[in-house]
Amino acid sequence: PASSLDELVALCKRRGFIFQGSEIYGGLQGTYDYGPLGVELKNNLKQAWWRRNVYERDDMEGLDASVLTHRLVLYYSGHEATFADPMVDNRITKKRCRLDHLLKEQPEEVLGRLYRAMEVEEGNLHALVQAMMQAPERAGGAMTAAGVLDPATAEPGDWTPPRYFNMMFKTYVGPVEDEASLAYLRPETAQGIFVNFKNVLDSTSRKLPFGIAQIGKAFRNEITPRNFIFRVREFEQMEIEYFVRPGEDEYWHRYWVEERLRWWQEMGLSRENLVPYEQPPEELAHYAKATVDILYRFPHGLEELEGIANRTDFDLGSHTKDQEELGITARVLKNEHSTARLAYRDPDTGKWFVPYVIEPSAGVDRGVLALLSEAFTREELPNGEERIVLKLKPQLAPIKVAVIPLVKNRPEITEYAKRLKARLQALGLGRILYEDTGNIGKAYRRHDEVGTPFAITVDYDTIGQSKDGTTRLRDTVTVRDRDTMEQIRLHVEELEGFLREKLRW
Ligand code: ATP
């Protein structure tokens, strides 16, 4: 695996996986652009998720809701009031920091002074942040007195009282910019699923339990985007809302934690780098009955890759009409605008109730970062040289096969290779690349670095011009394996079976 984010960032830029957003104008912080290989890897990951969760199940439907979201959706979901992170400013450097991130980076003795000043049990960072937000004036003074360091200068700062900063991006729909035209870029894909619950139910006649799956962009104005694509302002989520009967929610919550852990392993992440973390009661969001985060050992630390929450009837209960009749258990805002009954009529008893929901919510970009990190390998070769190999699962590799002509100046060889590329491409296994940049050694090295599992070389033997004067190797090619670097010779008619076998899920 990668030992630092820096070596991944460098590889991503060098080989065309990921670039800084708006780079030529100095970069737009918290945005990244996926390059020729990055887009393939990301698409492959999303497709694998969709296949597993929609196509291979009989209890799931897909959805693609819009990014632009009515203000009332995010009012009733609670985001307008509470989708905020605590933030402080350093009066000296004017540097703005997310409070919990800032505290995590402090030396132990500084943090110890702050715990004592705020009278919070030492070691419970979550409780410390909560106490500080309840007494912001006192907290600002305590931070300054405790000598909390500014990460930019490593000097003690003069800190303002912390305050909440709402992370939603606002925009205006239509030509007039006023309160009435205010809308949001969605901060999560989930709300699009909840507000379409009745549409999906009515159009598919699903019975509980069933789920709705969605992949799409989400936007958060993070106070401090950082760690490459780990924390960005524009990202993608893969989210499932799985609707169940109250009472069956705990079973399904456990089920989804196991299922999601299994799936990440099938994507190539090793079990020892995946850590399920059950949120203690004091960390839980107010609507959640239980949350298990799947943490991954990223190069920058053990951090959240996916969260799996039991959200009870909070979401549908928040957005439904007829709230009083439905016996909602969660604490919800009184809804005076919704036109839909987001509930389920028990086919046996005829009684209406609001389903509970289990939400496995994964970040695509964090997934890509985890895959890259896990796959990154430095190997010493027998001749003492070093090679970098990206040991991605072949199914996820951006390029499945590189078809390489041994020489570039023999039209019989290059034309043969081009025809072979087209033929393999038609199998629908993903991207097949005709590769004639550089010499063969360079091509191998480049494809090792980007994780191409197979390199097929078309040579003199292929076109029936073997050194021994025979044509017995006509229509055979060499196939080089990325990981073992071993080469075998196959007849071109064998390639389809070989590749289908190797690239099968
Ligand atoms: P964090 O605590 O790291 O800010 P979160 O708990 O707010 O994350 P959720 O609201 O649970 O995150 O979002 C679900 C998933 O979306 C996360 O597990 C993560 O993979 C992804 N995600 C959330 N915020 C970001 C971000 N700023 N950049 C990239 N991915 C993100």
C-alpha cells in the first residue's frame, strides 16, 4: 500500500488519474478533476456497486434525482438548521479552522489544558467540542489561554469564540436572485430518495423490505477541505435507503454492515484495513438509533469510508403529510407543505405506517482513494531496479488490456494490433488500449503503474514471420501478467475465453 498521500497524488497527476480542479488558474480549493484513467476507475467502482446492489438483488430500485433541491426539502430534513460544522478563526493569522479538526492536531499538553478549562473528562473530544459550542465565549478564551496552535504557523493563536457554519451551497433558480428563488445544491443524495418514496412505490408496487439506490454528486462547503480527494467540496455518493418494518430495523442494520464490509473486500480492500466503528450514543446524530462507520486505513489515517445508519422513521416522517395520523416515533418538524403521504399500507392489516430506513452511504471519491492506496505497490526487481505496480482488481482497472505492436514501423504488425484491439474492445469488457507510445519496456512500466492487468504483444511470430522460418506461431500473441510479469503465448482465438474468465466478477 501507499505510505503517503503525496506519492499517490504524484502518481495520479503523472499518469492522468486525478488533477486539481481549475488548476491553470491556481486551483479551486476542494475540487478535483478525474483524468482519462481516473474516470475509468471511478466508473468501474460505481458500476460494481450498482450491479451488486440493484441488478443482483430482487429488492432494490435505482434512482437519479436532481442536484438542485427545493429549499423546503432541506428545511424539513433539518439541514437548514443543523447541517453545520463548528468553526473558529485565529484573529492573528485570519486563518479559519474546523474546530474538531483543529483540536485533533494539538499537542497533548495543550489539549489537556483545554479539557481542564472546559471541565470535560479528558480524552472525549466529542464532548469537548459540544461543551465549547454550548459556551462559545468561554471556549474562545480558553483556546487562547491554553495556547492552541494554528496549524499554518504552528504558533499559539488568538481565537474567536467558535460558531456554526452551514455547509450547504446556495444558488438561485431563475433570473431573480431573492429569497423566493433560493435553492440548494444537495449536500447528500439521500433526500432525493426520500421525497421520491411514493413515486417509486406507486410505480413499482414494491413490498417491504425494499431499497432505493442512487449514485450522484453532493456538495458541501467544507471549512477545511484536505487530504486530496478524501475531503472535498464536490464529491459523489453511493447511497441506499433500505425501507423496513419497525422492529426489523436492527436485523437489517446488522445485515447491511456485514454486506457492505464484504463488498469493499471484494473490491480489493483488505480486511485488516477496514475497521467497523460503532458510534457511541453521545456521537449519534439526533435522528439515528445506531450508526456503524466503516473506517479505512488511509495513508493519512484511519477515517470514515462509509456510514451505515439506522435512521428510524425520521426521514419519511419529516417529509410526509398527515404526520399526526401515522404514529411517527422520531422527533420531526411539523410539516405544513408536503403533498404526499410517505407511508406504507400493510397489505394484511390495511394499516398505514411509516417504514424505518437503513442507510448505507459511501463516498465514491473516498472509495477511489482507498482502492488506489491499497493497490499501490513498490517492488524491487531481481535486477535491482524498482517498479511501481498498481495491483487493482482486474475488473476495476481503468484499462483492461494494452495491445502493443512490437515494432512501429511494420504495417503488418501495427495493423494486426489495431484489428485485435477493435476485436477485443467489442467484447464489452471495458477499455482496451492500442498502445504504441515508447518502446515495449516503457509500455510495460507505464501499464504496471496504471494497473493494466494484461499487456498483449503482437510480434513477428504473430504475422507468420518467425525467426526459424516457420509460420507455426501465426495468430498467436504474448500475454503478460501485470503482477507476476510472466508471459504466456496464446492463440488469438483463445483470448476471449481467457479474458472473460479473468475479468468475470
Ligand atoms: P465526515 O465526518 O468525514 O465529514 P460525514 O460523517 O459528514 O463525513 P456522511 O454525511 O455520513 O459523512 O456522508 C456519507 C459519506 O459521504 C461519507 O462516508 C464519505 O464517504 C462521503 N463524504 C462525506 N463528506 C465528504 C467530503 N467532503 N468529501 C468526500 N467524501 C465525503
